[in-house]
Amino acid sequence: MSEIVFAVITVSDTCHQDATRDRSGPRLVELINENFENFRVLKEILPDEKELIKQKLLQLSSPEVAVACILTTGGTGFAPRDVTPEATKEMLDKECPQLSLAIGMHSLQKTKFAILSRAICGIAGRTLIINFPGSEKAVTECFEYIKDLLPHALHLINNDLDLVRKTHEQLQSPRVPGPTRHVCPHKTGKGDANDRNSPFPMLPVTETLNLIMQTVKPQATLPHLLKNFKSPVDIPPFRASIKDGYAMKSSGFSGTKKVIGFIAAGDAIISEDFEEDECYKINTGAPVPLKADCVIQVEDTKLLKTKKNGLEDLVEILIEPTKDLDIRPIGCDLAKNSPLFPSIDLSPVVVKSIMASVGHAVPLHKPLVAIISTGSELLDPQDYPVEGKIYDSNTTMLRQLLQYFGFECYVTKVLSDNFDEITQTLSSIYDEVDFVICSGGVSMGDKDYIKGALEKLGFNLLVGRVNMKPGKPMTFAAKDDKYFFGLPGNPVSAFVCFHLFSLPAIRWCSGWSQEKCTLPIIQVTLENQSIPLDPRPEYMRAAITSRDGQLYASITGNQMSSRLQSIVGADVLVHFPARSENKTEAKAGDILPASVLRYDFITKYE
């Protein structure tokens, strides 16, 4: 076949109303970008309406549109409005039950909840239609499982006999041992004395992240602890005044009252009885006397008399008091022995705040992280300039990024390019930390000692190169419960790799739910007139402008991996696909996925 036309349909009432909440559709587009060449993707978001879904499937599977494969996400469950399988089934000429079964069995290996999916697959005309579940995690796992089968399936549907025969011949031929992953653009791993290329295959970004997340062990006890944690106290633990005013008995009616005391927040509870024509002046949040049953706000009173010392003596109550007026009862915010967390939210802000409100220490596991920069050419930012040397910015940048996302940097070190020093430092530092994030020393230079040092220390090098720009030499290694990220030395490469790989791993280890570990992904419209595409997928820094509710991305100048200035004004990382024969550049108006770097990620509103 020539160009493959895909269609990705997100079926969700919520996403139809707010497209920025769609995570699964953009994820499928990203996966297609990473795994196919010579393709085009159509993207739609539909509500959970059976007739609308049928109409769209009919349109896309028509010969005029010539869509080869439609991937739907969402609407496959048990909820009343989950009707994607029903809409799909009515459009099919042939069902593909074995494909549905294989996807379902694979999903069941990931989660028992996959049994609640009713997704189906089939063929309409010459279009393959596959239902996926609605979660980003699920569509990633399902797509990764079937991606290698899709080309052959599409060849069969389109009766491309030459390609079908070629595939069958390859399957029936004896296998020759060799690398199982696609390795390009270098001649990697030839194995002879003249091989000067990296022995590590260049993994796709998605495969790299999945491998990292499968390796890092999460803090499994935290969600369970939070789910079962009961409040040890009532909030408030006493009847508290909602207003600044006067505590009194509602049976005393309005009129003149004698002020017999003053109660501030933090004072002890007054248990003594008092008369109906008496009252206490009280501040917001202060404990209401046991014998009082209402608070009259200051605005509904009039000061009649003060004492010689300036304190209030007599006030007039201007409204008729009612029982319980402006009093927060005991436990109205949170009752003792009730669940402290109605749902699990592992955000450090949420966990710390809620636990502090009941007087308990935070049980949140915080991985200990060390940051290392390697390079004999590096100077401390406080040093005087030295010929032939540069200032180290990576240590500062990585430490600040950790703190920005709520994690602490336990220790920082700058090491020279010395194998023994690097090996000894790593050996000792893992006695104190869980993660080491290192910049530099992971490429192919004579002084790049990191991988060798890790191997000597018994680490398993799981990732040695990634098919991305910038950040190709990114390295990940593990040993027991200790983890190592080797980020490239160029500052922008380190910046990008930290956000895409290191941050999700640290969040996962901290007990975050997996779908929240990665940066949020939004859809943006490119403003630059023309951006040449690289042979590798590229992650460019861009500023975001909101114009009439639409988000527009403008690339922040020269994107060289050594030019740290490109992070100035960078709100997002825009995901550019790899160059193909049919698409050599991105143009203004292209809609692309982008990872959000900042909490306040919109630079300008127009």
C-alpha cells in the first residue's frame, strides 16, 4: 500500500464538551506517529451517542474517504451510555472475534478490570475497525500489543497479494539470530573490531518509558494506607463561631445584652452558665460557650456603652436570634472515625494538608534523589572563568526541577571524567539514595565512563539509547531497588529527558497513580510557518498563546540541544513526528500533541 490513512475517534461525553480532557485520542495519534511511516491521521471526538458514532464510522469507511484503519477509544464499558460496540457492530461486514479476544486476554494480564470491556473488532468494506477502552494506559498497552500485526492485516483487507506473500515467506523461513529491535540510523552492534557504534538499540520513547515504569517499584502501601485511614478527630473538635459577633442564648430574644467576656480563637471552652440578657463577644473560629446556642454577627448589633478601660459593656441585638445561627457544629467538616480520604489523591499538597489537619505525620514516601554532573570541563557557577572550561548549569537546573515538582535533591556532586572516581562515588552514594540523576558521560566519547562504571557495580543497563531528539544517549539502569538515569550532558537534552523519563519514574516510586505520573498532554496548533522534521521524533520547546479558547504554540528559537536559552518562555514540549517521504516538515496550522511543562502554561492571552 501507499499512504495509510488512520482515523482516531474518542467517544466521550466529557471530552466532547472539553477537548483538553482527551488523553487517549492524542496518545493513539502519538503511537501511530512513532510506529508508522507514510501515513495520515484523522482525529474526531464524539459524544456517547450511538447514531452519531454510526454516522461517523459510515463516513470514514466509505471508499471516498479511504480510511484503512479506525481506532476508537472509549464507550466500551458497562455504563448506560457506553454504546461504542453496539454502534460498531451494526457497521461491520465481517467481525474479527479472534482479534478482540487477543486484545482482551492481553489486557487481562495487566488488570482484572479488563473483563468489564465489551470492545469488538471487525471490517467494514476495506476498513479495519478496532475498539479500544477509554483510558490512556489501556490504549497504550492494547496498541503496543497489536501494532506489529496491523500492517499485515491491512495488506490482507486490501488484497495486496505481493505484500501478503512476502510476510508469509518471512514467517515460514528459518529465523536467523540477530537484533530483534529496529536499530537506526547507525550500524549498531556489528560486533567486530571496527565497530565504533553504540551496542545499544535505539528504543522508541513509549517503549523506553514503559520499560522504566515496569522496572521501578512503586510505593504500594501508600494508597492502601490512605484508603483505610480514619480521622482520629472531629473537625472542628468544638462548636466554632462562623462570624465575629456575640455568643448568646436564643431564648433571650433581641434587645440589650451585657457583655460579660471576650473569646478569641484558641481560648478554652467556657462551661459556666450565664443569663439570657448576657452575652460574650466572640471571634471567628473561637469556641462557643457550652450554654450558648447562637452567634449574632457584629453587623446586626449596636454598641450602647463601653467601660472606662475601653472594653464593651452593653450592646443591642437588632435581630431575633435563632438556635444554631452561625455556629459550626462538632465534626461538620470531618467526623471522627470517618474516612480521611474519600478518594485516593497522591498529590503531596493534598496528602500533606489533609494529614496535617488531623495532627498526623505525613506517610508519603519520598524517594531520595542525588544529582551528579560529570565533566572535567565543568566549573561551579561561583568560580572565576578558566580558559577551556564552562560553567555547570545542569546541576542547578535539575535540582530546581525536582523542587518545582515537589521532590527534594538529597545531594549534588560534580565529578571529573575519571572512571575510578565515578565508580567509587556511585558505589557510596547508593548507600544513601534511591535515584541518581546524572548528566553527561553517557555518549560515545573516550571520556564517557558512566555505562562502564554501572556495569562494574552490577547494574542492569536497560536503556542505552532512545529514538528521540534531543536526548538520544539517555541511559537507564537498575540494581535491586536502586535506579540510575544517565541524561545527556547538553543542557536541553537533560531538560527534556528529565521531564519525559525521570519525573514519571520518581512519581511512580512515590506512589502516584501511573496515569498521573507523566506530564499532561494537550493539543496545540503550530504557529511557525515551517519546521523541518528530523529523522527522529523531536521534542521542541514552545510558548503557548490562548486565542479565542484555542491554544497556539510558537517554537522558542534555535532548538540546538546545547542552547539552554530555548527553555526561556517554554510552556510545553511539542511532539514532532519523525520525517517521512510524504511529510518532511510541519507547517503552520498543524495540530500536534504537547507535554505541559508548567502549572501556568499559557504565556499570553489574545
